[in-house]
Amino acid sequence: MIRYIIRRLFGALLVVIVISMATFGIFQVGPALSGASPAFLYVGKITTPAQVAAVEKRLGLDKPYPEQYWLYMKGIVVGREFTDGDQVVTCEAPCFGYSFRLNTSVWELMKDRFPVTFSLALGASILWLFFGISTGVLSALKRGSVFDRAAMVVALAGVSLPVFFTGLVLLSIFSYGPEALQWFPDVHYVPFSENPAEWARNLFLPWISLAFLFAALYARFTRANMLETMSEDYIRTATAKGLKRRTVVTKHGLRAALTPIVTIFGLDLGALLGGAILTESTFSLPGLGLLSYNAIATQDLPIILGVTILAAVFIVVANVVVDVLYAFIDPRVSYS
């Protein structure tokens, strides 16, 4: 097991490096190859080639691309210095770049916004796991019943409706508008350390909006896995031996059916930790998703690059954790 974990960690490191190279190429090399240097973002609409060249020199954009990439990755480990021509700014490690538009390091921005995204992903994931898996299991055990049909209709609606639609509907019903119930007025983020009750109250609607989509997906997927698992020979054998229905379902059926669910959950949670752009934009939550959205709107490339790499790291780490958990969830899986 230890040897396997070491191999997976080494492979994950290689994946992160490849992703960082691809991301760096898209945001740094790509614009230059199309004739639109990133320096244009810092010189304004009316400029001259001499001004663009001066900005490229100050920001290090005139260096060869391999050297630019090396300096970027080196900055994540040991930090680096940036200059806009008038001042020299020290970016402490881990340095994911520096935003001259906001006059702060990208890491500081991501560090301040991450608790919001983590709170949103944590609460929503608990809700969608509980309701999605329980609904899927009950639908599979009561296949063809009224509950099964109703649950799948709701699941189909949850999959079809986008997050920004359900979020706006929830806000219009429970928060804003002359006819709203005003159960959750003035939705905004409150840190957990300041007031846990207000933290949960203000995040309840975003949790419901985000969990509705994922719970529908998990319900459909769990139902399909349970139907397939419950038709296996070893399930019929366990039933023939006289085991209780509850034991057969939970210990044998559900445990085997949850293996692919763990894979999906790890990837979904890892992706959400990189920022839930639609949910955070709809509810104006100052997380990584809203940070990315604003950076795209203002063409702040250092922030876009930093958040993209951080999101990739979350997904890769989640993948490694899921692979290790397989051995504990499914005894048929073994690592040598």
C-alpha cells in the first residue's frame, strides 16, 4: 500500500507539472502567438510598440518562454520579485503571480477567498451525498413504484435546471422582492469564526441550489448502480443463505455500488474547491469562483493562471485520495 501511495503521489506531481505547463502556455504563449501580447493589458487602449516593449521588459515577458515558466514555478516554491517599473514588489512563497491591477499577490487573494469556496463546497456536498444516495437506493429498492417515478422526475428536473436559474428562483422566493418570504434576507458570507449560526443561515440557499443539481445526478447514478448490483449472483446467494434484507442491501449491495460514487464525488469536490463560478456569481459570494469571474472580466491573467493551477491541484489530490479509499470501501480491490 505504501509503495502504491508513493507511486501515485509521484504520478500526481507529474500530472500537476504537465497541467501547469499547458495552462502557462494557454495564457502566456497563446496570446503572444496570436499577436496579442499580454503586455497590452497593462498599457491601455492607445499605445505604441515602444510602450508595449517597455512593459514586456519590466514584467519579464521578453524572456524566452521556458525561462518565464521556470521563474513562475520557482516563485511557487521560493517566491520571487516583480516590478512595474516604479516599484519592486516581493511575492512570498507560494507565489502564484502578482496582480498589478489589484496591487496584491495572487496567493493572498486565493487564500482570502478559499474559506468561502470551502464552506460552500462542504455544506453542499453533505446535502447532495445524503439526499442523492438515499434517494437512489430507495428508488432502486422500490423500482417502478410511485416514489421511484416521482424521485426520477425530480432528479431529471435537477439535472436539467442550471444553478443560476434555481439560485435566482430561491432568492426571489426566500430573500428579495416585494412578495418574498424574507426567511433569508440579505444573503452574504459571514465567516464561521465570527458567527456559526449566521454562517450557516447565509449559505443555506447556495447550498440548496448547488446540492439540487448534484443530488439529482447522484440519485440517478446510485439507482443504476444499485439495480445492477442487486441483480448479481452473490446478492442472490446472500439472500438464499437467510441473511436479513437490511444486511444484504447495506453490507453487500450498497458497499459495492458506492465504489464508482466515490470516484465521482472526489472529482466533483475537487473541482468545486477550485471555485463554483455560477453559484458564487449568483449569490455574490466572494470565493474563488467569483474571483475567477472578475479576473476574466478584467483580463487579469495572473489571477486566472493561479486559480486554474490551484483548481488542477485540488482535482489531482482528490483523485489520489479516491484511489487510496478504494481499498477500504471495496475489499475486492488490492494494491501490490
